Amino acid sequence: MYVRDAKNREEVWLLDQIEAMGLDETAFRSRDYVVAVDEHSGEKAGFGRIRVHKTDDRDICELTSIGVLEGWRGRGVGAHVVERLLEYAGDQGFETVYSLTGEGGYLTQFGFRRLEESKLPPALAARLEDKRDGVDPEAVPYTLDVDDFEMPGRLRAAFKDASGGPDEPETEETPEDFGIDPDSATYKYDTGR
């Protein structure tokens, strides 16, 4: 399992998942997203986005549209998406990030803390109202200093063990799976021994 930048060709997939999960697609740009991918099957497991709000005095970084596909939940996928987004935010010079969500309990395990609405930058105060009127009526502001991010050990371990697909038992392929009778089949390089 690994997290990488989203590719342009994944735009439709991202929009479909965002719509299915009822997430925010405002100002959608696929290049702002990261995607968690199972390295064995190539199956996409989750995604998330950084949204930068440009203002006259300073730019503000928001983590938004974080989603994990149903069969992959509880495997540390969302935690690693958040970790990668925070890494990118730090690389872009942001010391603090914000998230406006009704699922803040999930974020608190990484060090996010609830923020009073009166302390939100004006650009995010307006965005909070838009989110409440639209996709997330329960949204409240959370914030985190990028350097204060903490990854719980259980989520790191779950992510390392997350390969193999959701609830998919690993099976070994047999000749019969390909329509071959191993008792009567001959092979090109069979030496007869």
C-alpha cells in the first residue's frame, strides 16, 4: 500500500467517489489530490486533497475531501492520506492547516484540535458556511500545526498489512484455473523425466 499524487486520468474516478461519499468537490482539480493504492492489485483505496485559499495577506491551507472506500476502512488508509497531505502542505511552506468537517473525531487522533469559529481566517469562515449549507451540515473547524502531526502506531501497522484488497482472501492460482488438466497436459519443454 502506498500514497501517490493523483493522475489526470483518475479525474472521473475521483469525481465518482466524491459524489458517492457525499464529499465536497468545490473547485475540483485532480492535481490537488493524492490517492492510496494497493501495490499488489493496483486497486485504489482512498484519496484526499489540499485546497489553498489565496488571500491578500496570506495563503491558507485546507485539508478536504478525504475519503476511504468502504472495504478499505479501518486499515490506516485515511491516516496515510492525511500524512501525505500534511507533508505536501509543509513542503509548500504552510505551518498550519485547517479542516472543516463533521468527522473531526477522526482527525483528533493525529493532533488536530477544534478551533473556535471566531478565530477562523475570513476565507475559511465563508467556506464553513458554504459547507454547512451544502455537503456537511455538521461541519466545524479543526486546525493542526504541521509539525505536531502524530501517526498512531496501530494505524501505521494496519497500513503496512493492508494489501490484498478489501476482505479478499489470498489464493494461489492452479492449472485448473486456466483450463489445464495437469495430469494429461504436455509442455513445450517437457523432457519426459
